[in-house]
Amino acid sequence: MARVPYLRREDADESLKPLYDRLETERKVPTANIFLALTHAPTQLDAFLTYANSLRAADLSPRLRELAILTVGHATRSAYEVAHHQSHGLKAGLTGEQLAAVADFEHSGLFDETEKAVMRLARESTLQVDVSEETWQAAAAHLTSRQMVELSLSVAWYNSGVRIMGLLDIDLEDNYPDPFAHSPV
């Protein structure tokens, strides 16, 4: 159970109507629980949406971005993050088989050298914060400086997201299956 109530449009103050309009225009309907919780801090939620949108408009390929996000989700065992980003991964061209292999990407033949380098960077940053020069250079060999900065911003952003979800104990919506329901801890 979430630590703050989900503030739905019908229960919110009229002054928040433009924020709900934005959420419904830019995100899925019905509005995801993470956003319903964050509506308690409307100024920050508005900025949160703007920043998240900027990451989606980056030069970094959506496929690599989603692999990095899914790696963050698996490294932190964030069912919410993984469940929500599997559909984004499919839209970015990942297969169902690849989505199932993200958690054990090192032993999978489904990812190329660039994808594995990006996933290693995302995992290492998530679990250790600092990234080794070797890990950095392996990804940088395939990406421009701009893309490396965008990748860094995406990894850091989604790490903050999983921590917000954990702090607020955001519930996974009923229409999303728990990706860890049948996997060992």
C-alpha cells in the first residue's frame, strides 16, 4: 500500500486540472500510480514530466535507453520500473525474448556488443555508483559524447525513479503483471 494516497483528478483541487490534463495527454490513461502519488507535489511533478520528456527526445536510441532503464529496474528489483518499461522496450524494437533476458544479459546471445556495454554501464552505475574506466570506455567506443551524457542522465534519472517508487511504496497497477512473481530472489 502506497505511503501517500493516490490523488485522482476527481479528488484533487481544481487548480491541479492543467497538471492532470498534461498527464493524460503525455502519459497513459488511466494515470499511473507513480504520477497519482506525485501530484501531492505538483510543481515537482510538472518538472519531473518535463525532464522525463527531454530524455525521450534525446539522440540516444530508444532501444539503448530502454535497455539501460530495464537494467536499472532489474538491478534494483523494481517490479514497477520493469513492468512499465517492457512495453516501451517493445515499442523500441526489443523482442519478448530479449525482455526476458535482460536480467541475465551477460550470458545471452540476444544482445550485441553495444547493447551489452550500455547495460553493463547501467548496472555498474546502479549497484556501485562509480563506473570503472573500462566500463565507461566500452560504451563510449560505440556512442558519441552527447549520447554518453544522455545515457548517464537516463541511468541516473531512472535510478532516482526506482528510489522514489520504493520510498513511497508505489503499487504496481493491476493491469501490469509483476515481472518478478515467478523468479527466484
